[in-house]
Amino acid sequence: MKLLEHKAKEVLKKYGIPVPEGFVISSADQIKTISGPVMVKAQVLIGGRGKAGGIKPADTAEDARKAAKAIIGMNIRGFISKEVLVERRLEVARELYLGITIDRSRRCLLLMASPDGGMDIESVPENRILMHPIDPLIGYQPFMGSKAAGFVGLPNDTALQMSAICGRLYELVTKEDAELAEINPLVVTKDGKVIAGDAKVTIDSDALFRHQEYNKLVEDLTPLEQKAKDLDIAFVQLDGNIGVIANGAGLTMATLDSINMYGGKAGIFLDLGGTDDPEKVKSAMLLMREANPKVILLNIFGGITKCDTVAKGVLEAIEDWKTTVPIVARIKGVNEEQAREMLKSAGMIPASGLSEAAEKASKESLR
Amino acid sequence: MIHMAVVVDNNTKLIVQGITGYQGTYHSMAMRDFGTKVVAGVRHGKGGEKVNDIPVFNFVSEAVGATGANTSCIFVPAPSCKDAALEAIDAGVPTIVIVTEHLPVLDAIHIVSVARSKGITIIGPNCPGVASPGKAKVGILPNNIFKEGDIGVVSKSGTLTYEIVNAITEHNLGQSTCVGIGGDRVSGASFIDILKKFEEDKQTKKIVLVGEIGGTAEEEAADFIKANVTKPVVAYIAGRTAPPGKRMGHAGAIIARGRGTAESKIKALEVAGVKVARFPTDVPGLLRNL
């Protein structure tokens, strides 16, 4: 779960990492006074706000209100800014990068620091980024922060400040179950203070059971996405017109790839996870009805459940659905033949293999 | 420590942590039907009970002491999974298969690092497990798709693995061992760990690798194959059509920052001399033509 900047900064602050003073508003007239020059910043979960006009400076309360008015409701690459963060403008001497993320290959956390902050870390050459894997059995140690501060070329007092921030960021990551905590830019001000200019924190959604406070944060989901989430079904919207239901991430992707090989294009796909639970298949069919694709492709590889039981759930889901949407169904496993007959007699297009199902669905979608 | 062929074999003596839950009970029976010696279950507070005729112990150490178990399969829910895995490690169980999904990534990091420091093998989390037809199965793979043979399968996926194993069997080829390593961002055994075992394993003559978008494990596997694997390898990579930035179900299956694309993985594998299938069902044909 990605946190908006203001929320992420709140978390930083909780761990003693300096952030500029500021406040969040959802309507411009909530700005009464400001205590000096500020930045008015769109709150959206996507990068490139500045370029899109989502960050504006203001010197007076009047200017700040104007800026807020322009930004609230702004559509930034598909994300609407419902709120703005009004925060003290920093006198920037240097912009650095500091982050902690997951190193999948080494299976540990990775401390990253760069002297080239303020831009996408992806565009920074690798020799300009310090990457220090944190061995979980060693844990974060102060020398790592010193190494980072030395790498970005900070002298004396600012080095100590940055080093301390590294330790606090590690504490934040491990205590809050963050899978990413990024301060970009980490600003060194003209008067020698090291402070977080921006913040990206992503909480591991699998760890929310021990972080109830984040459960209260509402995510920006469409009603259909919300329903899928409640049912623990992975919902992904693509730009094609074939609605795909499959079980398991790998099989779902293989189904999409196969459709593509036959010239079709997947639209919404629902991944039930590794299960063939008939109730879940049924729920997914009901969701797919609402999404109303041109063709539906159901591809279930059965494990525990017998295919005819899964087929029965599918039939129940479409029972009262007067539709002409072609449904290509493939259910693999025990009692496969019976399931095929059931689906066929209900007007569906049965398929025996993955390729055959993909081919039939693609053909239907191109009619 | 008993040397195992590839993760499991005839010497596997299995305990099931979380045996009293629906999944734990169902799959304990299925594993036994496959031929696995399921010697005990563990569930705190239910020691002394039986699940069918399998004795249940309160703690892993007790179960190991009483039965000589050398492998554990973990079904306990994510919030207690770290405790369960560390308990098995603490009891010195040399091979641990974690089926549990939605394990917090920091818990996975912790478990894997401790296990590694003690030379313990972890398969998973969020994996279907390991099956060696004619020997043993530890995990949730369907029993009826396997046939004993000489093909080693290693995969990040669950149901896609079943699809491919099933296709191999339908073409009258068979498997030596099939290892589902799981698709989470942090897993215990990697492709490379399993490829090493297949290379050494006498029964395995050909290898199938099933990967998917996200991370760089397939690229690393390709480099390893090029330098160290003499047996022929066929691969399938899922996610050719997955758009960047969208998580495709598995926590790890995402193309982030231009890395982890199917193209890069397919290219790396082809450079290493691996035949890459276009459809999952093309795998048996490629195996036959090797």
C-alpha cells in the first residue's frame, strides 16, 4: 500500500526524521495564513507532479490559495489530487537521494544513497548510487550510514545528520513493514540542515494484519476493484476486450500471452490465486458479468475440487444472466468430461487445452 | 544429515505444521496417498490428538524427537508462519517447505537468512511444494498429473506448473522431481539452487524451467546454466504481454522500472542455449526434440 506524501512524511516524523512543517487541506479556503514562503504540492500516488504543474511555490496566503485552487482536483497522469500539502519552502543547497528497498536476489534489505537527488533514481548512473545490502543477521549498523554520507560527499555535521537519518529510516522500514521507503530529494539546506524534501513509503500489504492503522486508509479503487479486493481476487484492467478468469498468477499470465499469440487482447482479468474453490469461481463470474467484456475466457486448472463442481458454480453464476456474451470455458482436472458436457449444454464454448481456449476466445473477440 | 536426491526422496519423513486446519488435513492425506511418509503433525495445544491416524504433537522438537522427521511442510496462516518456520529451524529440521501465502516480505527475509546460516533448505513461501513421482510429495501439487521419468521441473508458479507437468505426462514423458519455488519477492531456494541439484541428480536427464516476469532470477539462472549446466534445458516464461507497473497476482510478478521483462528473460535464456516455448503446451514437444 503506497502512502501519499503527507502520510509518508507523518511516518518519517514519527521516527525522528526531519520534515518541513506543513499542513494538508482539501479546499483552498482552508488556508488562512502562512508563516513564510511555501510550496503547494499535489497529493497523488504518481511521480512527475512537478512537471505536470502539481507543485507550485507561493509567498503569500493569497498566492497559496490560488495555487491550491489550481491543484485540487487536478488530473495528474490519471490520478486526481484531492488534497494538497502546503509546506515550508526549503532553501536548497544540495539534493541527495536516500532509500531502503528489497533486494530480491540477495534476499535482504538494500540501503541506497546517491549524491544525485531530485530526479528519478532510475536515470542516475549506477556508479553514482551506493547500494549496501543489509544482512538481516547483522542488521543496520551506524557504519552503514557513515558509508552513505561519505559516498554522497557530506562533510562533518551534515554527515552525522544523514547517518542518523539512515538508521531511523531502517527502523521505520522494519517496524512499519515498509517494502520501500524513499527520500528523494533528501535536502541539505543552505543553513546546513538535512531534511526530507519528499517521501515515498509503501507498506507491505501482506503485513497489514499487524498494522491496523493503515487499514483505515482508503485506497482509490473503482467499485469493481473494491469488490474483487474484498473477495481476495487479483483484479487487473488491461486495454483489450476479453475478460479472463484464471487461477494462479503464472497460469493467468500464460493465458493472456496465449490470447495475444492468437491476435486477441485481454481486458479485465481476475486471478483467483492458486485455488479452484467453486464459490470463488462463481464470485469471479459474477464480477465479470458486471465488467461486461466482449468475450469471457475461463481457464481453471483444478487441484482439490472436481471439475463438475466448479462447472456447477459457473452455471449458477450465469443462470439468470440473459446475455449473448460468448463464454469460452476450460476446466482441467478430475471429472473434466462431465464438466465439459455441462458447460456445453448451457451454451458455453468448451475447450480442452489452454491453447485451444485462447484461440477460441480470440476468434470470438475479433468477430 | 541424510542426503536427498532433489529436496525429497524415499527417506523423507514428513511432519505437517498446521495439520489440523482444512488445508493441512486435506493435503496430509493427499501427500500420504502419493507415497510420502507423513509421520506427525504439529499444532500448539493439540498434542496427543490424531488427524486420521497421524499423531499430533504440540511442538516440532517433540515431533522430531518421537519420529525422526527430517522434513516439514508448513500450512499455518501468514500471521503465525514466521514463528512456525523458525520453530522448525530451531528444531533442526533440514528441509522446510512453506506453502503459506501472503507472508510479509520482512518475515520471509528473516526466515531465509536464519535458515541459510544453518544450512537448512527452505522451499517457498507461497509455493506448491515438491513432488518426486514414486518417492514423495511435500506440498499441494495435484497427485494425478505426475508420471515417473527423467525430467526435472523447477518453477516459480503453481497452477502453471501443473499445466506444464500435465502436458509432459500427457505426452508420455515423466518427471524426476518437480520443485515449485514460489513467486514471492523473497524465496528460500532459488532457480540456481535447484538447477544445481538437477545437474547432480542421476535420475534427471532434462530440465524444464518455468519463470515469470519480475525480478532477475531467470537472468541469473540463465548465466548459471551457461556456465554450469550440461543437461539440456527447456523454459517457459509467463508475462510476455504484461504491462509495466501492474502487479500480476504474485507479489513478485511486476515489471518495475523497466526491469524484469519477459523479453530480457527469454533473451538471456536463449543466449544460454535454452529452448524457450511460446505456449506452455509446447514444452513437451521441445523436450522430445532435444
